[in-house]
Amino acid sequence: MTHGSQNDALVENLRLELRRGSLVLAVLVQLRAEHYGYTLRKALAQYGMDIDEGTLYPLLRRLESQGLLVSEWREEDKRNKRFYKISRDGKVVLKQLLAEWQVIGQSLEEILKESDHGSR
Amino acid sequence: MDLVDRYLQAVKFWLPKKQKADIIAELSEDLRSHIEDRETELGRKLNDSEIAALLKQHGRPVLVANRFLPQESLIGPVLFPIYVFVLKIVAAFYMVPWILVWIGIEVSRAAHSGQSLITSVAAFWTTFWPMAFFMIGGITTVFAVLERVQTKSRFLEEWDPRKLPPVRDPNRISRANSIVEVVANLVFCIWLIGGMWYQTVLHFSGLTITLSPVWRYFFWSFLAVAIANTIASAINLFRPYWTWVRASIRLVCDCVGSVLFCWLMKANIIAAISVVNVAPEKTAQIAQAINWWSAKMFPLAIVACAVIVTVDAYRIYRVRSNAGPGIVLNAATSIC
């Protein structure tokens, strides 16, 4: 493996790691409106949060088992689909997570600002 | 849609029984929506190759199913480093010595019986692999059981920082070791001078053992090495840090001692044995057998000496490459 491709693989791994935590947040935010799996995936992709079904469906199941989502099977366009929506508990957790997300963003900005000053 | 059904069936095989139907229904819906979307984009039905490409993009069935399964490991992250450490210990202190001893025995056997190398290697594989397999398998099983116990009882989470071992300095010489070395070398010197000075080394209760004349050289050489080792260990006792000078002296002493020891194995050192009321032919046979077995042990002696010399050489390398805090602590006493 060349140094360039090693570096690309490393960046890709770190990028995935960075995104993994924010996926839960993105899914919870998006499920403030009801979606079934495929439309949720499309909606997230529209905002640049591509997520494959192998990651999304297990995540939805986990969030549901944690009580943050509710789901129901319903027929739409002559096909049975499972619709997901954020639960009441989910909304409370989402509020806390968004606050935490903002704190992390602000902290990171401060650190960046500080290090920019330092490096000058 | 034949390909999609076949794909879903393959995924279904790996899923947990209770969730099979639910997960497959959802995956099926996702796949069919995806295909419909593509068909709307293209304005026509997808052909088999296009569906195959789309399924490939979704991932291998077993991997897709795996993401729905609870994440389990045979040995978890808490125990894994300990497991690897135990395997290394077993490899270093059981398997490697086992291989070295085997090499020694086989080299000796090949030299004496003319057995071919291929026969020896075949014999090695047939005995080594089952031994290694059961050893590694046994350790893995023990750790897998410990993992299950640990998951339930969390016994590894109970720990006290005050019980951690003190900081270890690899270049520090244990005073206890130095004392043992001094005493052992002195005892050896006394035994040499007191009991091995003459060629007839044992004359007791009708048993007489006489060594060959070459013993005289071994006597003086072993005595010189033992005295050098006693002095070196005494210095280590008062200056308990390895310096490269003292580590080199230890290497030289051990090299000389090793050469002497290996040579002794081949030197037919027992000249004669006599026992009252036993025929001289019989005692001659016993003396010959002792010398023969001693010579047979020559490869093992070489392996043992090689290990000792390697350890000594590594010590010099460690001291010279300034590894460990010992060098910093030892700066003031760096010259012997």
C-alpha cells in the first residue's frame, strides 16, 4: 500500500468515526417527522448525511429498543412499510444531545481560535 | 425480482429467529423502493445485471445480517491484552524451549543414527502441531470462560491503584540476585578446590572415580571463571546497575564458561570407575556409558549456552541503547 492510499484510508476511518456519533443526532432530528427507512435514508442523503441501510436499520432498531423511537407497520402504495417517529422520551434526549452538540462545537471553535493565535 | 428474493433469503439465513420476518420485511421494502426509484429515473425496468450491481452495493448477505446481530466477542477488550500476554509467555517459555530442545535432540540423533532431515521434520510437525493446538486452544477456552464470568460479575473492574507494582528498572540488578550469585560461585570454588583438585575425585566406600588427565585444564579454567564471576557479582552487589563494561564482562565470563561446559561434554572426562566386588569390565562399561551420554547431551548444552549468551548480549544492547530509566539513574555510576 502506498503512503497516499494509507493516508486516504486513515482519513476515511477517522471521518467515519466522526460521523458515527452525529448519525444518531441526525436520525433523531429527521424523525421529528414520520419516515419509513428508505425515505429517511433519502432525506438524510439530501443533507449530505449518506447512510447505508446496513447501518441505518440496526441503528433504528437500537434507538427503538432504547425507547427513543416508536414504529408501526402501515400500508402505503399497496406495500407494507415500517414508519418511524421520535418518541416523547426521544424528544427529551434529543434536546439534551443538541445542547451537548452545541457545547462541543463552541469548545472546538474556541480551541481552534486559541491554536490559530498561538501558531501566528 | 428473483435476485432480490435470493438475496433476502441469504440474509435471512444469518438472522436471529425471532427477528427474521421483521428485518426481512423491512430490508425487502428498502430494496424494492430503491429499485423503483432507479426505474423511475431510467424510465424502464432494471435488468438482472443492474439489480445485481445494486445488491452488491448493499453488501454481502452475511455482513448485512451481522449488523443486526448483537456484537459479541469470544474474548473482549478487557481480557484480550492479558490473553495475548499469556500466549506470548507460553510461546517464549514453553514452545520455543520445546523447539530448541527438539532441534538439539534431532541434530544429535541425525549425527548418531544417520536419520534423514525430512524424517526428523515430519516427526516434528506431527508432535508439535497437536501440542501447540491444544495449548493455544486450552488458553483460548479458559479466557472465553473468564470473559463470560467477567461480563456477569465485572470482577476486573475492582482494582486498587495502590496495589500496582512499583516502577521497574530493567537495568537495575537485584541485590538478592547478586548475593545468591556470590554465594553460589564461592560454593562452586570451594567444591572445585576441595573436591576436584586431584584426578581421583571420589574415593569413598569402595567407589573410586578417576578423571582423565585433561581435567587439569578444565579445573583451572572453571576456577578462573568462577573467581571472575564472584568478583563481578560482588561489584554488582555494591553498584546495582548494569553498565556496558560489567555487562560485557558477564558476557565474556559466560562465553568462556559455555565453551568449557560444552567441551567438557565431549571430553570423555571419566577415565575410570572402580567399585569393590564389581568386575573391572562392568565398571569400564559404566564409565563408557557416562561419557557416551555426556557426549549425547552436547547439542542440549549448546542450546542452553546459546540462550545464556543471547540474554547477556541483549543486556549489553539494552544498556548501550539507553533503554529504560535505569540509564538516567545510572548516569553517575556509568563507569564500572
